[in-house]
Amino acid sequence: MTLKATHTPDKVLIVIPAYNEALNLGNVLEQIAEAGTYNIIVVDDNSSDKTIKIATKYGAGVLPLAVRLGAWGATQTGIRYGL
């Protein structure tokens, strides 16, 4: 069975929850860019490293959280932002 995509890339929002992911985030964003053009939002879960700087360097939107919510809380924040 082959599934056909019903969404175009401009209607897709990729939500990436991130906590101290400066070392890995650039690679992830590069791989997404190779797959196509998508809207990307990185929800920074109150990181103490350069996660926000890396995300903006690669052109992703950033939602910085003032307190840590954990992976699921950060993901929900990104989904709510998208809606």
C-alpha cells in the first residue's frame, strides 16, 4: 500500500523540542533541509548552551521557554503555536 502525501511543505510545521542540543541540532536541521523546504520551530526547553543560536543560524524559528517543561511539554508548546 502506498500512502500519498496530502500536505504540501508550506502547510507542514516540524516541531523540534530541544534541551541543550547545540551539538546535535545543526546536523538535524541540515538533514531536514536536504529532504525539502519545511517550516521548522525549535522549542528551546530553557537550555543553558547555544541551542537557540544554532537554531537561528540554520533559519529555524525558536520558541524559548522560561522554565523547563520536558520533552512532551515543549512538544505541546510547539503544536499549540502551529495551530
